[in-house]
Amino acid sequence: MKIPKENRHRIVIMLIICILFLALLTGISVFLENKLEIREKTRVDDTIYQKHIVMISEEPSEEFWLSIYQSAREEGKKQGIYIENFGERLVEDYTTEELFEMTVAAKVDGIILKADGGEGLTGQIKKAAKAGIPVMTILSDVPDSERISFVSGNDFATGELYGDEIIEEVENISNELGRKVRVSVLVDSNREQTAPNLIYSGIHEATASVSDKMELSASVIDNSGKFESEETVRNLLLDSEPPDILVCLSAVDTISAYQSVVDYNRVGQIVIVGYYSSEDTLEGIQKGIIKSSVLINAQDLGKTAAQGMSEYLEKEYVNEYLTVTPTLITRENVKDYMEKDE
């Protein structure tokens, strides 16, 4: 049976209307579903996060700091604390003091601070404490302030680890050189303001048994940037009496030393004892250019800081010093750390 032309047009129009109606219903359904999902997520987040803590560093995107932050954030979530790496996404560069002022003005629940040696931080920590905002320092301290706790590696134990590595090399090369072995420790200019420098003290005490075979000195280095670090290391290597053993107390200095030794053809002439487990450092150890590297586990630092802050927020008390035990990366175990990174 043939359908009249006029009826066919009506059927097509009805089909189009039905299709549009179904599409509209589907769109409304998806919209409502998403809206309910967003509401549910917000409700869950409100239940999970009871406190807002910020972490402040002069270099918020630096590899070691990011590792600390990620671990702190994960631990904070377990404790019902939202932890923010403050300054990471800001377009402009701000000083540590400026970032600190912003967080206090924002009335956060707590601050985990890597101090940069600025003279104004003591007063700012006092203001934060007066406003009821606890401040915890990490890696570098502001000892004469009202901070609640200081989180770091065990500095004296770290110095002893460095010292053991120095002793081994001094014993190996002192007779070969026919003179005292020159050992230079790269000390951050900010660290120098912390008295006493426990890492250097630990190195000095640990190497007392070979003090007659070596000359131990501290070379103050400006760690305000990678360029400054490279310049200081280069000047040391090109000096008329370069160090035989170069001891690095930071990840940046270790990378600078590794690259400079290669660039200036000093491989085999200068022994590097480094710090941290960056990709370049692990590569240097594997190649035998870096003897070893002292590692204060970033994950342990972040976890310890988050747990300490959580304890204080709950009990208004926490130990004044929270420490993480250092370990040593050598050519024998470097593959384990490279596999972890992968």
C-alpha cells in the first residue's frame, strides 16, 4: 500500500521530534548525574579534609622538595589534612618571606617551612604563632623562633656517613699523592648561619683518625640558583690547588660537581661524595665518577612532617626535633635506586 506524500512528511516530522525529545532527555539525565556526582565528591572531600596546611620553599618546583611534598600530601590525606605546595603555581617569583605573609593572611591551619636564612622569618613565625598558626621547619631551621618542631635528617649521623666515605678515600690515596689530601666540603651559605653546623661537625669528628693525612676545609657556596652553584664548583676545580675530595651537601651541588668534573676532564682526579638520588647522581655513581651519595629519604621527611603536624593539631604538642635516618647509595646498590625511579 502506497503512503500518500503528505502523510510521509508527517511521519518524518514526528520521527525527528521523537529523536530530538530523546536527545533532550539523555542530555538532562547526564547533566543531573554529573551534578549529583560533583555534589557527592564535594561532600566526601568536606568529610576528609578537616585542616588546610601549606608547605613553603623558595624553590617549590625543585625535585627533592616535590618528593617531600608528594609524600606529605599522601600522609596528610590519611590524617584528614589537605596539604598544599604553596607558590608552585604562582606566575610571579616571591621570596620565602612574601609567601609566608600570604599564607598567614589566608589564615591556614598550619605551615611547614623550609627556611632560606632570611632575617625576617623569626618575626614572621612569631606573628603566625600569635595568630594561632603553628609553624614547623623542615631541612633548614629557624632555631630562635617560636616554631613548634624541626624536621630533618639526623645531621650528626649524616656527617658521620660522609666522614666514613672520606676516611676510605684518604687512606687509599694519601700515600699515592705524597702529601696531605685536600678535602673540600661545600657548605650552603644559608646553612652557615645555623650554629653549629652539625653535618660539618660530624664530618670533622668522624675523620679525626686521619686528620694528619688530610686538610679539611669548608667552601661556602651560594645556593640561590643552579648557576651560582656551577660557578663556585668550577672555580674550585680550576684553582691552582683543587680539592682531591669534593663533598656535596645538596642535590644541586652534587649535579654541578658531576657535570663540572666531566666538562673539565677531571674524571679520576677528583672524588665526589654527593647528596640525594637525582637521576644525574645515580648515573654518576653507576659510571664511577661519583663515589657515593648520602640520601635522606624525601618520602620519609614528608611523611614525618605530616604526622608531626597532625599530632600537634590534635594534641597541641609534638617533639621539638623529628629526625630521619640517612642511608648511603654506592655502586653496589645504585641499581636498586635506579629501578625504584623507573
